[in-house]
Amino acid sequence: MGTNNDDRPAVSDEEWARFMEQAEAGAGQAPREPSARARRVTARLRNESAEPPGWRTGPAWQQMQGRGRGRRLKAAAAVVFIAALALITVRPELVIDRVTGKAAQDDTAREPLPAETARPSAPPSALYPDRPTLKEPFKGSPALQWADGAAGIEVPEAEAVGGMSKEQVADALEKAKQFLVAANLDPATLRGERPGAALALLDPKLGEQVGRLEQSLTAPTKENDPLHLFSRVKPTELKPVGDVVKVRGRMWVEPGKEAGQANVLADYTFVYPFVKARPGAEQVERTIVRREITFSIADPRKWQATAGRIWLEKFNVDLANSACDVHDGFLHPVFDEDAPTGPTPSGTPVDPYDRSTSMDTGGQEGCGSLSRS
């Protein structure tokens, strides 16, 4: 009988006894001695069978590694989950906005609108009534989609109108834009300074009208209020939130009443976010100012007019969220901390963002109420 390299018999006693029984019965074959390769494999398997279960064996090793990796992933997931719970506790609107679809609507509400080329057929769609903040002063407002500042005052292509040449009309359009910017967007005008750049565009031959405008700036009254043409606040009371004023509107040209005259019509809404001018003030309030102004130009050869200057033919203003009973020449948005004064707003609430009707037909006299601000 052969032996293995470790001096153990190559054939076990049980196999040898079985062979002897078969030989006596005349059956069976002598067991073959394993080859050297078979013996090495048998020895390796015998040695590995003595090692701890799962050690270096394929399936057991993979399962062990899998369980370890799973525990690490679960631990990491637990940390993320706890952090998410903490964030939701502080800002629950993050989840609420996703569930209700408000987040998608907010994203849509921030997409810029194309320029307004005709009167809208309806007011802007209603949004969630979000309050403005110092970081997002136009939050919850249709003005989110409006242009910033002077970019919202687009000048149409000029054409000859009413006997005035294309060049004269183009100059009038540009002067009208300059007036609107100087009267409503210039920081100096907004903080209550004299709107010199706007006044310089007016024809001095207007005489009495220019004098009344100057007087309104120094001694405003209900009938002669600079707010009819200029947006102004007291810097000791209010300060703008950021440096952006939202603007929406359009400008177009029509023939004047007589030959040799042309009118530039402007219809624009300006949205101003303000905060109290004191340290730590956080409440933001918006004032919405809509203006309809008709500027006129005339041929100096036919009319008493100065070339390159404009006339003020007509103007209307609608001030939304400004004290009704104060006529000191400044805007006064109402804050929560302000004590009620003056007449109580009444009538059907008006949407100050609605540009679908002319102020000649859709305006409201007195102290009306607002549907939003």
C-alpha cells in the first residue's frame, strides 16, 4: 500500500476492508492509488476544512463583505436622514413646496416674460401668497418675471407719424424713455432729490406747467403732488431693498391732434420693495406705481415748440400700497407695525399688477383696497 507525503495511507482502512470483502465474494476491483495531483488536492482540501467557516471561501466571504458594506451604507443613510429631518424642521416649506407643486410654480414664476407689445387681455395669474424677504424682495409677486429697471422700458422702432419725420419720432421716443428712467428709477430721484435730469427734457415753452412741477417739489399739495410724475421716498424713513426696481409696460406712437404733431404714449408699472430705514428692520413691503403718460412733440416750424424737447400732454398715476391721506410728495407703504391712520380702504379689491385695462376706464378714485401687493 502506498503512502502520502505525510506518511498517511493513500487508501483508508474502511476502503481496504471493503475491498477484501468484495475480493472474497469474487467481485470488485482493487482501489487505485490516487495520482500525485489528486493527493495534493485532497491534502489542500483537508487543510482548508480545518479553517474557520467563511474564511477565504467565496460565498461566505462575499456575504460577510456584503453585510459590512450594508451596515456602512445604513449608517450613512441614517446620518443623511437625521440631517434632512433637521432641515425640514427648520424649513418645512422645502417638502411642502415639492408635495404641493409650489416649487415647480416658483421656478416658472422666475422665467422672464417677453416684452409687452400690446395691452394684456387679463391680469397676471395668481401666485402663492409668499411674503417678500430681504433676499427675495419680489417673492410671491408677478414682478418676478418682469424686467429689471431701464431694461423694462423698450423703445419701439420709429416711423414717421403725424407729419413728424422718422428721426424726430426716434428722438422723441428716446427722450420719453430718458424721462421715465430719470423720474422713476434714478436713485437720486427715489431718495427725494430734485429730478433735474427729467425736468431738463421738458420744453421750457411749457411755461406754467414747468413752474407747477417745480413748486410741487418744494410745497406739495393734494392737487399738485410730485408723485403724479416722480417716485420718491424719505431716506430717513425708508430704504430700497437691493438696487432693482421691476418694470413692465410698453410705449407706442400716434398722430397728434393737429398736423405737425405726434404723441408718444407710455404705460408702465414700477414695483419698489422697501424696508424701514432703521438697523435690524426686516419686513419688506412693496409699493406698485402705474403711470400712463402722453408725451408730445411738434414741428417748430408750425408750433411754439423747442426742437429736441418734449411736452407733457397728459398723465395718470395709480399708487398701490401708499398712504391715502398723506400728500407730502413721498411714497408711504404700510407696514405691520404702523398704526392705522386715515380712511379705511374700501370697495372691491384691485389687483395692482393688472394691466389689462386703461387707467382712464379701470381706475379707482379714493382709498381702495388691494388684492395683493
